[in-house]
Amino acid sequence: MSHPDYRLNLRPLGTPRGVSSLVGPHGVGASPGDKKSKSKTTRGKKKSIFETYMSKEDVSEGLKRGTLIQGVLRINPKKFHEAFIPSPDGDRDIFIDGVVARNRALNGDLVVVKLLPEEQWKVIKPENNDKETEGAYESDLPEELCGSQLPQQSLKGYNDGPDVIVEAQFDDSDSEDGRGSTQNALVDGVKKLSVCVQEKGKEDPGAPVIKDENTFMSQDSRVLPEKSLQRSAKVVYILEKKHSRAATGFLKLLADKNSELFRKYALFSPSDHRVPRIYVPLKDCPQDFVTRPKDYANTLFICRIMDWKEDSNFALGQLAKSLGQAGEIEPETEGILTEYGVDFSDFSSEVLECLPQGLPWTIPPEEFSKRRDLRKDCIFTIDPSTARDLDDALSCKSLADGNFEVGVHIADVSYFVPEGSSLDKVAAERATSVYLVQKVVPMLPRLLCEELCSLNPMTDKLTFSVIWTLTPKGKILAEWFGRTIIRSCTKLSYEHAQSMIESPTRRIPERELPAVSPEHTSDEVHRAVLHLHGIAKELRRQRFADGALRLDQLKLAFTLDHETGLPQGCHVYEYRDSNKLVEEFMLLANMAVAHKIHRAFPEQALLRRHPPPQTKMLNDLVEFCDQMGLPMDFSSAGALNKSLTEMFGDDKYSLARKEVLTNMCSRPMQMAVYFCSGALQDPAQFRHYALNVPLYTHFTSPIRRFADVLVHRLLASALGYRERPDVEPDTVQKQADHCNDRRMASKRVQELSSGLFFAILVRESGPLESEAMVMGVLNQAFDVLVLRYGVQKRVYCNMLPLRSHHFQKVGKKPELTLIWEPEDLEQEPVQQVITIFNLVEVVLQAEATALKYSAVLKRPGTEGLLDPQDQLGCGDHKEERD
């Protein structure tokens, strides 16, 4: 049954999150924590569960003296009582054990911690093979190396075929974002999305955690080597509540029907176990909830935490909205967006008034005198076939001396977004477009994204260009920056460009290509693509020779049903030469602009840096590779890249092993971040580790990233088109921090969207079979990378029909021996040994709860896997993509 939308007078869902609106009033009624039954000894006074936060002054002083440490809190999605902050010195993460030590901070918050006495530090037992003392990342993979590959919005009016192939749209055409992607978050993401009620035996997020008595040092364990201790701490202050304080989940009645609480409150149980359970006033709940609670058992709600008092295990909140049925795409998607503070509300009339009003809009005559007119040049775009927001175009002219004039032309978004306007403010707040599998939440109104700014073919467009004279080997002989006007002659898809690259001498029939404007021919475009491809190959070769690193990851694209929007199939997205062509020139433009704005404004340039890997995690990986007999060189980005590319053959087993190692190498990598050049003292810190360059920025995607708009403004100032920036480095740094926060949130949302669709695919079309490679072996379980789908899953021994299982270390290598229960009583039990880099066959199958799926091992010797082409249309999909 459907229920009306239960909204409260909160700020509208989808508006930008701000801490002030989330901390909430303290007068929502007495905290339910106040009314808990007290023992005789404590009756009459409140018993605090959490410590009072330190004062701002004490925190400030402690940070200065070094007695306190600040960092972003990460809560382990698999074991929510474990949390971590990064160590400032890059060593092993600092451990925060349990809800009480976390002191009401939520995942992603910027917290201040105080180290506990050494005797309370966590002991890492050498024999404990459950390596979850580190990471606890939702996704360990840095976008800079493996990219945020974003599924492009599928268009309802797209009629080229019965189904929409949702291609991966990159959130940038450059490999700093590596143009790869991660399905790593699918494991945790789907877990987070799983809408199961608290399972029997699962820990209660609100209950105090009883520690394993062996986890912490006893007084006489001080003789343990230092390496086996992990510094442990407690949260003493929340500097910034970066978590949105919103959660999706389910309503339940309180257990004790006779309590005073039962008459006033319901219990909200978040799907994400890292968020506490929340008391919500019954007056916020549907009217018949108390009498018919089962009617709402599968209804997904959004709740906002308003307060969390020191004397209560549970937070106090308000129900914001009923989303609909759990397990359905739109309610789940809205829940994800809200939890991560993504503003998906319609743009206000105030914002829309900033847009050109007289449509159709034409370029004002005065702009022609201020810009270089390139409308007669052969300029074209290369994008995913379903893309609507076309940020970048390319051109390539052969010169008489054998060199080339190559141009990168980027939509001049800053022309349409006046600084200080309402449009500027909302774009700055959103900071990025967010690409979901089925749609996009745009940073700018669609009139700009898809029409006025988008470099659509055969229309005059305002652009910002970088034009080089390049040798065929990619050496830069000359460079020009400036505002331009272009007229793209055609819109190529990656497939079109790829067919041109693969057919250098064959004339491609007109019917296989998009329309080309009458002033140019498809042959002319074909020649330009081939020249760009030739130069791009040289640029790429040189980049990797100079020490760049790329960690390619498997990434999924989905086929969606036109009518229902449900996923019909998926395939691993193929990253080809046409993608690499665009990537190389976007990188070249971004690096050129970085140098230009930094020379002009050494104190105010908005740049992008990528710190080197975390030392401790890197050392662990080095040790692991030594144990496995893998000759990996981690001394630099380039050395690591060389190890990964040269160590493996191209047979199936070698490629799978490379996938697993690439995945492991991603874990120690840090995120790349925007920063202001004047806010960092040491220019050595400006470097970009993965690209191995001294300066880098983002210039090429201003339609979907606000950082690029800021860079456009700086470039315009550097070229004398506008006043010099009158802004303090601190102000630029705050903008950079906000862009970083929103980009990270956007990345999480994209991963969860992909996870949602994959979980629905398993539910609707499963069970799915695939080969998988073992990535890690634990005492009772092992982790696999499912090769056909690029997802990681944990396979639990207790889910398999085993007679017994046995864990041991052979030398330093972990090994799990499985003894399978025979299917026939007359047969002998089958023994199977699981070690890292084993190839196994797994089945992904939906569980009873709406969006949960598990991986189980196929019994050895059972019939082979389905043909990859037959299952779910998970083959190459070339016919639909062309």
C-alpha cells in the first residue's frame, strides 16, 4: 500500500546541508535518555554515557601543543564499532574503539582526538589474519588513479534501440582521475543500502560494545614489539559535522509497551549501522503507525538527527519524509542523495532569473571583437553517446612544416555565471554534478548544462581555448590561451572515434557516422582524429616514461529497461584508444593552465595535488608482495606502474592477478585534493603523485565542476580579461575544501548508485555466476574479486555445505582448507585449498532482504559456468553501443 508523504517543517530535502540546521533545537522535548530507568545508586542524577566535549579554547591549545590530533573519522562499514582517523605522520591509522570513544561523531566528521594511555592501545595479534585494523574506507580507491567513472544519464527519449545502454561518463576527461572506476564500494555500499532489519546476533549500534578481552594490552604485555600496537584514542571534540546527520531506514515500535517513552516516541533504525538508532516523536509518524506498524515494515523513511545527549545511547531526531518501498530504485536513490547532502531540489526562481531570458539566445556582437573567431575551423567533440553536457572540443590542423596546431576548447561557463550572483552561489554550494546510473543531478540549470554552455554541433559557442603548436612526437613549440568562439562541426561518440582509429585507411560510410556540418567533411574529421591519436600515443608514452602511474579498475555499465528503468544487464566498460586520446589532451590543457595561473598568482592559484601513498599501508603491501614472491617496486609512482605493466602476461590468469594486485595497490593511495597555492608553504607538496608532475589543476569540465569555473576566472585574470583576484589565500582554501568535500560525497553517491543497480540486477536476474580470484584469506572467510562484474565480496565458510574448514599459514602465506560435505553418501568428501590468487567459481545470489546479496563458492567439480555471452547480455554489447 502507498502512504502519503509525511513531511515536516524542516528545510526542504535536497537543499545544501549545513551544520547549523542539523544540530537542531535542544527543546524538542526532554531527551528520552533522561527517562531511562536508573539504578538505585544513580537515581536522581543523570548517568552520562558520553564525555562532555572539550572547550574550543582547550582544543585549540591542545592542537597547537600537539597533545590533541585532528582528522576525518572513518567508521568501518563491516564492523561499525571500529573507527579510525589517519595518522598525521602517514603511519598506521589511529584506532577509536566503540561508540562511547567515538563520542557521537559520525562517519566523515572532522574530529579532534586524544590518545589513550599506551596500556589501552590496541594489540595487533600477529596470528590474527583478519586484516581489518587499517582501512575501513567505504572505498579505498583514489579517484585520481582509478577515476570516478560516472554512468551517464540515460535519456528517456533515446530511441535508437529497445534499451538504453548507460555508458560510463567520466567526471573528467583526464587520467589524473585515471578514467577508471571502482566497484570496491559495492561490497560496503550494498551492505549500507541493505534494508534488512537488525539481524539476529548483529551488534546493536546503540548498545555499549563489549570488548574482546584479548584486544587490549594487559599490564604485562608491554614486552610486545612496538609494531604490534596500534595507537588508540577517543574523540574529545567535533570540529566540523561533515556527515549530513540524515539517514534512511525503518520505523519500529519501542519494545517496552508500558514505558512512558512508548507513548511519545518510535524508534528509527538506520540502514547504515554506522548511524545510531534514533528516537523520533510519534507525532511525526504516520497516523496509523502505532496501530498498524507492520504496514510500514518495508517503507523507507528519511530521518534527521537533531540532538544526541550525553546520557543517551540513542540520538533524538525528526522524521523528514516517507520515501516509498525499500528496494525500489527511486526511493533508494533519494535516500542516498539525502544521506550524502546532495542538493537535488529544483533551482529557485531567483537562480533562474540569472539566466539569459530572451530565447533563443545568440552571442552578443561585442563578444566577437573580444574573442578569436574559430568558427571556420574543423572542431568536434568526442563523448559518451548519451552525453548531453559537452564541456570540451578538439581541433587539429596540419601545418606546412609537418607540425600540428592542436586546440582544446572548453565551454566558457564563467561568462554565464556572474561572480556573486544567486546562480554563482548555488553552483558553488553544489560544487559538482552528481552522476547516478539512471540520471544526473546537475550543478547548473539544464538550460546552461545542456544548451547554452554545452558545445553542441553546428551552433556558435563561447569557449576558452588552449592552442599549441606540437611536433608529431608531442613536443610543445608554442602555446596560446584565450577566449574564443567555435562552431563544432560534429558530435562524435567514443565508438565513432574508435572506429576511425581502427580504420586508418578505410573510408567510413556516412551512415555509420553522425552528421557533419556542410563546411567540413567526415574525411577531414577522420584525418584530424588520426593525427590526434598519433600525438596522444606519443604524449602517453612519454608520460609513463617520465614516471606516471595508472591503476585501471574494472567498471560496470548497465543496460536499463526503457519501461521500468530496471537494470536488464551489465558489462565491464572498455577503456579504449578513443578514451585515451581525449584524456591526453585534457591532461595537457590542465597542466598548461596550472602553470599559467600559478605564475600569474603564486598566492591565489587553485591547484590540485595528489599526496604520496600512506607509508604504513604501503609498507604492509611491500611485505605482502615479498611474502607472495612478487617482485614489485614501490619506490615511485613510475616504478609501481612499470611493475604492474611488465610483470604479467596476457593470459586469463595473469590478467586476473593483475586486477587483484591493482586493487591492492590502490588501498594505500590517498585522494587528490584541491588547494590554494598560498595556503601551502612547501612547493614540494604541490606535486601530483600519480601524474608525477609539479603542478596540476582542473580546467576542462566547468559545466560539471565548480573548481574549473574558479580556475577559468583565474585564467581570465591572468590574461587581462578581468580584474586581478582580490581574495585572501584562506578564502580560496575554504572554497577548495568545500569542493573536496562535495567531490568526495559525489564519488560515494556514484558508487552507491552503481551498487544499488547491481544489487537489483542480482535480485531480478540472478543468481549470477562468474570466475573470481581470491584477494585475501581470513580464519573463517576469504575475499574475492568477481571478475565478470568487478565487484569484491567476502565468502563465508559458514554459508557453504562444509564438513569442516581449517586455517593455517604455510610459510607466511595464509591458507584455508575446505572439506566439502559429499552430495552423495557413497562419495568421499572433496578437499579444496583456498590461497591468495586462486581462481574459483562463485555464485552471487540475492538474500531475503531487499538489497542484500551474497557470494557463495561453487562446489568443486560441478558443471562449468554459463557462457559469458549468454548470461544477462553481459558480453561486449557492441551492437547496442554502436
